[in-house]
Amino acid sequence: MKPRRQQAAGPRRRKNVFDADHIFGACNLLFLTIITLVTLLPVIAVLLSSVTPMDDVIKHPSSFIVIPSSLTFDYYAWLFRGSSSIIDAYTITILRTLVGTAISLALTIVTAYPLSKKFLPGRGGIMSIFFFTMLFSGGIIPTFLIVNGLHLTNSFWALIIPSALSVYNLIIMRTFFQTIPIELEESAYIDGASEMTTLLRIVLPVSLPSLATISLFYAVFHWNAFFDAVMYITNRKLWPLQLILREILVKNDIGDLALGGSLSEVRPPSSVLINTTIVVAVLPIMCVYPFLQRYFIQGMMVGSIKG
């Protein structure tokens, strides 16, 4: 008769919930929660201020109203029915984003595609020159002299041409083209396709994730850019929205940008109109970004796959 196995000396030990990994994870969660709240609270405050009725603002002029008595969009009406500066700036910004993104994307494609070919003579030297411009720029004054010499100042194209190509986006696009199997292009060449046909019908369709990433990079850049307008544009009718917003924030006054309404109407406080202008400037890109955020992450991953 076989002896029975000796039972365990004691009860099974429970997993310690207070070990180092759990504590580290809890601290990380707490830290990220605080960072998120610190980041979102100013945005929420500005957004609520732009829809808070004027009666609540007058009753509590120096306090943050968490729950307004009601919601109003009258301040947005004040902006767009007053001076035409906001409407002109919004139009210029939208046109710049659309036209600038299209031109920049086209230039990036036609530059990155040949540079992705190993048989291109002098490919390394050309990429070195592009990379050199990332480390050392031409300087503000020489750039202004070139733009002025090309008679681009005080024109819409001064906002697009000087910044039409980003070397960083060029490297990302070139890296993605290098990951495409060469067999796809060779099969197109066997069928009699030209380089342009191969690019348009073979390479670009399989590069849609990278194209979406680069397009989003360029769109965000053109929407937020204002420094080039400071340098090259003196005509207020060509100012982008971000430059109007910068002027408002620097002066801390809405000025003559919201003179709409009749004389019997009470003009809203400048602080409320400033917050409304901020919402108008950032809301479109904030609405688009959450739906395309994965393309940003994918674009960063593409740039790290291959040098």
C-alpha cells in the first residue's frame, strides 16, 4: 500500500496586492491623471467661458463658472457679424491649410520616391544636404531677403512656398517607400508601366497610411503657423487666424474685431470675447485630431523602422 502524499503544511499564499509593480502602476496612473486634468482644465475653462450667459459673467466677473445657468452662442455671433477681420482670417487659414497641404504633400512624394531607390546616383549626398538643412537653417534675414526678392511679400503664396517642404516628413515618406516590396514595382514594369504609372497606381495606393500621416502633419502645421505671416505679411486682409489671435492675446483686448450689433446692445466683456476667439481658432483641429490620432502614432513608428 502506497503511503498518502503529505498535505501542504499551510494555506496557499495570496498574491500581495501591495507589491512594487502594483504600487508603481498606481503612481503612474495618479501622475498621468493629474497631468491630464492640468492640461484639460484650461481648455474646459475657455470653452465654458465662451458659452456662459452674460448675466452669469457680470454676477461673477472674477470667478470660474463651472455650471452656467444656460448656454449661449451669442459671443460667436458678435465675432462673425462685427468686423470682417475674423472672417477674412478664417478664410485665409482654411485656404492655406488646404492649398498648402496639397502642395507640400505633392512635393514630398515626388522628392521621397526617387530618393528611396538604391540605384539613384548620389542619393546619399542628396539626403545629406537635406539633413543639413534640419540642423542649420538659412537664418531669418536671408530668408526674408529671398522671399522679398521673389516679390512674394504681402501675397498669399508667402505663406506656402517658403515652408512647402519639410525634411522630417520627407524622411518619413522615404522610409515608408523603402519598405514597399520591390516585386510590386517590378511586376508593373514587366506589364509595361512607366515610373509615373507605377507611382500613381502601385506605390501610392499601398502608401495610404503614410500619406494620411504626412497630410495630417502638414495640415496641423499650416493651421497653427503664424510666424511667417509676421515676417512677410503687413496687409491685415491676408493675416491668418492665428496671427489675429496672437494680436488679441498680446494686447489682451478684442479691439475692433467685435463691433457687431446695434447701439442698444451691451457689448460682452473683452475676456469672454477673447476666449471665444481662442475656441474658434482651435476647435476645428481639435475635432479632427481624435479621429486621426492613430495616423500620428503610425507615422512615428514608420520613421523608426528603417534608416
